[in-house]
Amino acid sequence: MNEIYKKLKNINPEIEIYQVGGCVRDEIIQQKPKDIDYVVTGANPDILLKAGLIQVGSGFPCFIDTKTKQEYALARTEKKIGTGYQGFSCNFDSNISLQQDLERRDLTINAIAKDNQGNYIDPFNGIHDIKEKILRHTSLAFKEDPLRVLRVARFAARYHDIGFTIASETIALMQEISLSGELTSLTPERVWQETEKALGEESPHIFFEVLRKTKALEYIFPELERLFGIPQPEKHHPEIDTGIHTIMALKRASALTQNTEIRFSVLTHDLGKGVTPKEILPSHRGHEKAGVPIIANMCKRLRIPNKYKEIAIKISEFHLHCHKAFELKASTILKLIMNIDGLRKPELFEKFLISCQADAQGRKGLENQPYPQADYLRLCLTTLKKLNITDIIQDKKLKPADIQAAINTRRIDSIKTIDKTKFI
């Protein structure tokens, strides 16, 4: 074991250190662990400090090895004393056993420890569940923490591609938590933290499917829940249901990119369809702009960073322009590029194009259809960026008020030179 282990053993031979949680789980699944965390039994905070660790946290103290950045936590138990994920009191006396510590963990696959000799300690059959590819709650204490609904949904998104599913009894407990109303006690920061992590998983669409299956989506993301059951014209959307389309588009986005900003923008691109007046369904005229304030309000409620809000609003407002690129006038294409701020932020424009492609291909039977609009608009932007406008800027015959108009004219003319037929 490491240097910390030796120091602790010298202080008290009864002390034991175990690897726990994700690092042990990932080792068994045969994936590379992100971090190695330890739990310590038979010790107290003073002993860990004496061994050279630095304490972090207040409600429950954790300790960091400044050399390795590895985290050490005292074995602990928790008691529910209030609502929400913060409504717990912790007991980390030196007599808390390893099994007691493992029992408080969310899933059996996360309740496995590994000792100094490389032996697994698995009192809740987590290894069996890994082999059977099952996400199962460790104990009934699971339902005391509403954040676990989101955590399990995130693990489902992470391991879906290798065949993991959630045990039916765990689904039932997650539904019970949702219907209890405790999800409303979660802070915006924690909701977004889990959501952002889920957007970075292999199959983020599963996260939202699980939330819906467990009745949590309507509490966490009512704007998304509202989309299910809303019809769209079958001509353009063979899947018809707007909620189903949203999930399909997110799935397609995940195949195109790992960028979480793009995935988020695709998730939210059709939120405006949730407020379409019933009398005009299945048409959704104006849904693009209708989605802008909905996205803004959702980002404000969940304190979602501006970088996500910025692109999501752009996609919502302008995605139909991208789909209709070959029908647009050169002047309209220039306006589109300027609205997305493509000349100054070409990386933002690229995210816009990928998001629109995911939207177009996130439809039943159209998943692999070409999307030449993106390549055409990429060439439009490249052409504009190569354009020399120095002579216009330096032309002393032009009034300052006329310079921008002259620049726009040249830009529009350059777009007109592009042969659309090469893309159609």
C-alpha cells in the first residue's frame, strides 16, 4: 500500500485502509478508474492529520494527500434527520465498520471495497450485479437521498452501451422518491452538476429516459416532460411525438460529438413546441423564437452556465434557417452567419451546424440521411473569412456610414458565387 498506509499503521496497527467506490467498480468492469478513493476504519480526524493528510470539508471531513491528490474518508454512517440530500447527520466514530460504511452507498456496484492484499470485500453482492449488468440499490436507505434518482439515471447513461439496466425494484424506489416531492429539495447546482455529467456520458439520452420512467422528469425538467405527446407533421417527423424526436436527436448528437454544449442545445432546441396553441397543432409556427425565453428561464432556474445558454438559444432560434439553407437568399445566409457570430466565433458556428444536423437526423428512418446543408454553410463561412475587405475600409471616398453596407454587398456577392448544386 502507499506511504499513508504505513504512517497510519505505525500510529495504530488496528487501522485499515480500503479502496472503495468507483475505482473498485471500474477495475472489475475493466475500465480505467478516474480517481482512487480510500475509506479508513479504526481512526479519527486527529490521527489522519497526524499522518500528514489535509482536511477538507466541514459537515463531513475528508482528507487529501497533497502528494498524490488521493482522497481519504473515515468510515461513516448516516441518519436521515430532514428533507433533501443534505438532511443527514453523519457518524464517523472510529468503531464504524467497513460494512456499515458500504451499506450507506447508493448502488451495490459502488459498495465494493478492496483491501491491502487485493481481496474484494463485497457484502452486498456488487460483483454479481456487475457480472449480470444490473444497477441495484444497496439498501432501503437509498430512498432517503433524492439525489440518487439522478445519480442512478446517470450511471444508466454511462453503462447502457455495455448492457447495464436498472433493477425493477430500484426503479420502484426511484418512482417513490419522485412522487414524495423530495426532488424539489435539490439545489439547482446539484441538479445541473448531475445533468452536465450525464450529458458527457456515452448515452445521455438514457439519463432523460430514466428520469421520465421514474416520474422525475416532470419535477426536474418540466419543459422537457411537456414535449411528450405533442404531435408534429408526419411529413417532416415520421416519429410524430416531439418528446420522442428530442430523445432521438440527442442520441444522434451523441454519435456526432462528445461536446456537452452541443448535446444540451439539441436537447432544448424544440422547447418552444411545448407551448404551441392546441388549435394549430400539429403545426408549430414560430416555435423557434418561442423556445428562447423558455431556455433562458430554465438556465436561470438551474443556474446553467452562459456557455450552454448562448448556444442553446442560437440553435432554438435559427435551426430552421440551417435546414432551409439551399432556399435562402445570399443576404439571408449572411444574416444567419452574423446572428450566430460565425466570423468572430467560427467554433460556435460549427457547434450550430452539428446541432442542426443532429436535429435533422434525429427522426424515425432518417438517422443516416445526408445533411449537405452543413457543408454548404461551412463553405459560405470559409468564403467570407477569406474575403479581402481592406480596400473598402481604406476607401476615403466612402462615408463611414456607407462602409458596412459596402462590406455586406461584397460578402453577399461572394456567397452568390458558391455553386449550391455541388451540395444538393
